[in-house]
Amino acid sequence: MPPIGCLAFARRHLQFDGQNFNLSKYPHLVAPAAAMDSRRGVTIIVRGPPQVFGKTLLGQISMARDICLDPARTLWYCKTSVDSQAFSDTKWAPLLDSCRLLLDRQHVEVDKRGGKTRYRFPDCPIEFLSSDVRSHRNSRSGQYIYIDESWQYDPGFIKEIIDRAGSYVADCKDRVVLMETGPTKGGETDVLFESSTKSVWSPACLHCGGNVDLGMGSKETEWGFKWIEDETTRDKTGRWNVQEAAKTVRYVCPLCIQPTTYTPDGLARMNDPARGARYVVTNSNPDPRVLGFTANAFCFSDWGSVVAKWLVANNAKRGGDLSLVEDFKRKQLCIAWDPVSMVPASCKIATGPYKLGENWEETHVFKDGSRALFMLVDVQKDHFWATIEAFAHDGRSRIVFRDKVLSQYDLPEIAKRFGVRHGKWFGYRQTGQDMIELCDSSVYLDAAYSPNSMVPRICAEFGFHCIAGENRKSFKHPDGQWRIYSDVNLVDPYIGTTVANRRRVMQWRFSADGAADRVEMLSTMRDAQDRPLMSVPVDIGEEWQNQYSAEQKVREMQADGVTWVYKWRRLKPQNHYWDLKKMSVVVASMAGLVAGGADPDEFVTGPAKV
């Protein structure tokens, strides 16, 4: 065992951002640090919220101490090579430069010291690696292994990394440290943590002194975090007035049922080990080789600000967007994300009371005068499947048309019959380029099947847009936000021909699984007046119902026989109407009508997208 532990080493020798390490800010790190100091032959999982817990900070401190007092071959993994390089440049290099002991441990000869992603300390070579690089997972070995943000890693990658500890494992000299927020239910780190001690940081109640884990609670429990729900904190549609509700947050202790309001000093007292704050082991039969430590954001942050994030997430959930709920559970509650737990087993859609073709007076009207009617078209080799959906301002939707269409020339006629905007061409000039034509339209064709640019050319002829699903989670936009759909791309359908550079077709990409999740969520929800957010006419027909139910989210066991994931799988050959439903939800999200997107009153169907 080293002469001093890593936290004592940090207090004496390390600086972070020009400041000495202050242990009083991190009482929750004492127990996991002690495990890193003294235990070998173990895997240690440190799970907590970003920024405030200090997971990565603890890993850096432990690695710095080991270089000086317990040298061994060490590997530090990040998700990507870019992440590894950034960590080395912005975290490790400044720490190294601030510590005289670390600098003195370097090789005398400068060219043997390494740098960037490899440091050659005597008896303690250190590499910063990427889990996404196969050779980094399968051709590196280390006695001490640090795995940062391990919840992000692809299935099987962590096992490959740990397996490279090789002979160190046999001699019980290895130590693996996983630093993460909440993982995915059934994933590698979730299974590992469930087998661990599951030690939960439990502050001491200010009233009774008992240990509490500051859990959320629920409406059904008299304990947990509570806030006022009345006309000042929630509107008629059920959406939260976030700032007003957050002002009323209080915590009710499950032991003494006494309420506590947040103050910085009060939370510091609750986290004081001298008052009894400690980790409580919640697994009665843990694997002795796996130690788990966790705490949620309520242990470190203003309770009102944390609850505000939860209310914002619930507002987005009302529009079918679960991404903020997922983010909250992963990064604030630090629990495993289980998407299936959020919706019923079946996403059966409500029916009626109306018929196909009926006018819906509640259809939203954009400020440019166009109605929120979207025509979605699935393109096949010799025919099309089409639906038209109407959306109200509050996100409720109805199908007003559905059918198999045999000719592309019938598509604009159908759009015209139902008043769906299309074919509104206008001039547009990109900086330094010639004037081109773009189209204002509410007709979207699926471009997944498009031999010889068939779909963009149909769109260019009739004034439609293109949209295509992809196997990815989200897309980053110029404003820095991640959404399930991409920013617009301008496609020249006639590139390489004599009529190129005249018209452009607007095309968007979207997350196929993200859209499916959003449909699944919306199909189960009702508004404040108990009306379904999503419905179909009573005469929608058996064909539509069969195709809509063609895909389901299923639980698939991984090759290791232990971990599992949820995936959308096609169970029937014909799934066109299901695909069109996903497209409609994406388009409505782009318009701000569902999922808390942009303000619908500011939406313009064409020019605003470029």
C-alpha cells in the first residue's frame, strides 16, 4: 500500500486550474479514493453527475499519485481519439506542469519523455487511448486501467479492454476504474454496477440526522422532492411553468417526513461526514471484485435548478420527445436509462371519432397562411404509399388521407385536392453563387429508395421535399443543439447534366429509431382534456393497421449472454405506413408542433429552412 492515499497526495502536491485541491468540497470522494489506494484485483465503478461529482478528477489524482508512489503500466481510455487527445491536452498536461514531483519523475532525456498521448515515466508508461480503435482495445495491456465515460462505449468494448489486463488479473494486481454517468439498461456497465456493492452516497437529514439518498420520489410517495402544482405553475395544456414551479421545491425526508428547502450551507451540512453523511451499501450479495459508488445531482446542486431540468424534460415528453428525460435520468439521477419503461408494451393508436377526408377546424395555421397539413410519401419501385396528416397547435394530429398511389403524376393532384402546399418556387442566392430556385412545400418524399436520383428529380418536377431515415441517434445543428433531424441540405437533382445548377431540392435526414421512439411515445399520450395526441379515423382500414404495427421494439441478448439492448425490428414485410408515421412526426417536430421544437408561429415551410 502506498505511504499516503491519493487525496492526501492531491492536497500536498496538485493544483487544478491554478488552485490547490480542496478536499472539503469532495467528501463523497473519500471512500472510492480509499478503494483505489488499497484494493487490487478489483473493478471500481464511480458513477455521478457531470462537472460536480469529480469522477474524472479522481481518476487524474489517482494516476498522478501512482506515477510517484505506485508506478505501473497504465492505460486511460476515452470514447474517441479526439477525446483522448483533448483530455491529454486540456487536463493531463496542465496537471503535469503544475506538479513538481511529476516533472521530476520524467526521463532526464527530453526525447524519451513522450507526450501528447503517450508519456514514458520510469516504470510507469501511460497511454491515452480510444475505445473506438480496435487495436487500442486488443493490442494494449495495462495493470491500471481507467475508462472515462464508459456508458458511451459500444457493446463488448469494455470487456475487450479489461481482458487485456492479462496476467495482472491472474495475480490480482490489476485495478480497473470506470467513470460514468447513467448507462443504458442491460449494457455492460449496468450489468457490472448491478453486481457491485451499489454504494449510494447518503447525506444526513437536517432534522433527524438519518441517511437519505435524496431520491426524486413520486406523486404516490409522501417523501421525495415536492413542488406546488396549481394554475401558477402549470397551464391548461398541462405544460409546466418551469421557473415558477422550481421556486417552490422542497425535499421531504422519508424517515421523519419533515420538509427541507435548499440553501448552499444546508446542503453542505447534509454532506458533512461529521454529521453522518456516508455511502450506504445497497446490494446484499455483491461480487467481491466489483465496487460501485454513485450519487445523484441533488447531492451537489441547487434543488430548484435540478427540478427545473426535470420539468423542461417533462414538457418535451408531452410532445413525444424523450431525449431530455433520457438526459436527466442519465446525467442528473445517474441511473440506467430504460426506454421501454417509459411507454406501455403496445403503441396502439387511438381511433376516431372522425372519418378520412373530414376537415378539421383545429388544424393549425402558420403565420404565412399555410395550414399544418403534411403529405408524406414512401417511394417504391413502381408505386407509392402516401398519407396526409393534420396537426393542431398543441401537437394533436389526425390522418385525413391514406392510400397506395400508382403514378407520380397523381401525387400533386392529391396534394392539391387536400390543400397541401407544394410547388411554390422562389429565387435564392447563396453567397458568391448564381441564383437558383428553391421550393416552399409541405410534401415530403422518402429518399431511401432513389435509383439515378429518381426521388430528387420527382421533387424538382413537382415542388416537393426529400427526407430520409438513417441509423444514427441525432444530428448537430448550427446553433449547437442536437436533434433527431438534420439541418437542411440542398441537392441538385440534375448534377452532371446540361440543366444542372438551376434548381435545388431541400433534403433532411432523420434518426429512424429516434422517430420510432417519438411515435411510440406520442401514441400513448393524452392532453389536459384527456384527448389523445395521436389518432386515426374510424375508417383507416386493416391495411393501414397491419403496416403500422409492422415494427416493434424488442429486447435482444448480446453474444456474451449477459448484456442486452433494445432494438426496433420489422416483424411484417409491409411497413410503409409505419415509416410514413415516423416521417410525419419528424416533419411536425421541425415545425415546432410536437416535441417542444421551434415556435410554430415562427415557422415558414420553405425559405426559413435555408
